[in-house]
Amino acid sequence: MRLIDSHVHFPVGLVAESEDDPWLKKEKERWLQAWNFPKPVPIDDFDELSMLWYKEAEDQNIDKIVFVTAKGNENMLKLVLSHPDRFIGYAHHDPSAKDAAQELEDCIKKGLKGYKILGPKVSIPLNDRSLYPVWEVANAYEIPVLIHFGIMGAAGGIAHHVNINPLIIHDVAKQFKKIKFIIPHFGCGYLFETLNLSWACPNVYVDTSGSNQWMRWMPYEVNLQTLFRKYRETIGAERIIFGTDSSWFPRGFCKPYLDEQLRSMVYVGYSEDEIDRVLYKNIAVLLGLVG
């Protein structure tokens, strides 16, 4: 089984969080218990973390790991240069910041392969004309742009924002057709909107990453089988991309997410070729690893 994990965070600078609110604390502890995950252990040594992730890739037979954040673009460049045979990195900075377009172009020229944006962290609408220089750079280099929409964070996170709905990039995706926009976590609660966006824009993809616990908060029943079936019916398996949202240790690569997703694809009736597309080929094509 060929495998590329398209959505991993490099946990340098991870800080152990404490929660005072009893409900929030209980919810976060329940999530760890539900997946039988150990508590995160901060590791400050960059090289140690890099080697731990390299070993994870080897042990789990992961062909490539795509890191979407690393606490700064300089860290990301250092990371991918440490193990270029396994690691791929995206730029990650605020697209509304001064010189954001130039920074993105510089990162691409230095070897980064995509761009990660947290929609609810950007203060102006993502379809604002002031951001067009960023889209023009991404379009010129034909890189994937991964944008988090929907609820962000665990219990107590962001649930309302001008950029929380993926339809905010409808006109942007229509105009900049060489950008491959990737919406992670199946839209993270904005299922109807993500399905509509991807139906209207052939350059919009979805990734499968995370626990997708947002399914619990929907006003109707949703499960992974439903998601894999609905997206295949709408856009085909060719625009669904596997990811885990892995980051911290001692958990490392989150194989339970892979197992749950693989089981769901099998039960929905995905062919071996479709499963290979989701787990490997689709992101490999977007990143230029295969033709």
C-alpha cells in the first residue's frame, strides 16, 4: 500500500496546555481517552524531533510526509532540507501580512511545495482584492494551497469568523484556476458548503485529516462512510487526499486515523485504484512527484 501523509504538523515549540474550565478540560481528556492517545510531551530539540519523524516514516512505510506547519518558514526549510528523501514542506504565514506574496515566492524558490492558511486566523476576507498578489504567486507556480475552514481548535475553539465558510474562496478559485485548493478535514463541519464549492470549482480538493470529531456536532448523523461516499459521488476519488493531522509525540503518526479511513473506503466500495489515489496518487500528482 503506497502512502503519503499530506497533513502533518511539526511540533517544535509545542507547549503543554492546561485548561481551567472544567468542561473544556473534560472534553479534551475525553478526546484523548476515546482514541487511546497518550498525552503530548513537548520536545524542544529540533534535530531530535526531525529524527523521530523520519523514523516514523520508515517504520510506518510512509513514502513522503507533507509538513504543513513548523512554527515558521525558516524552520520548515530547515526541516525539509534535513531529510529531503522523505519530507516535503509548505509555507505558512498570514496572507494579509506585508510582503506575504514575496515571502511565498521566496519560500517556493527555496524548495517549499505549497502554502498553508488558517482561514479563521486571517483578519480580512480571503476574497479581498488586497490578497490577490498572494493568489497570483500561487497560481504562477501552480502550487497546492491548503486552507483550514470551519471550526478551529478543540473544545473552546473558534466557531464564528468571516473566513470560516469555504464558499468565501468561490470567486478566487474560479479566477485562479491553476491553484489546487485543498480543504482539510472534509470541510470541518461545513459539509454542504464544501460539497458545493468543490462541485462548482474543479480545482478544489478535500483532505481527510484529523479525528473529524466535528461529525459529533452536526445537526444530523454523519460518519466517515457517509463522507467518503458523498465526496466520491460529488467529485470522484480523484480529488480526495489522505492526511492524518499528526504532530506530537509519543503519539507520532496517527495510524488509528488511517485504519478508520481505510475501513470506511472499503465498506463504501472504493476500488483498489481509488484507494491508491486517495492514499498516494492524488497528492503525488499535485506535488509533481508523479505524472
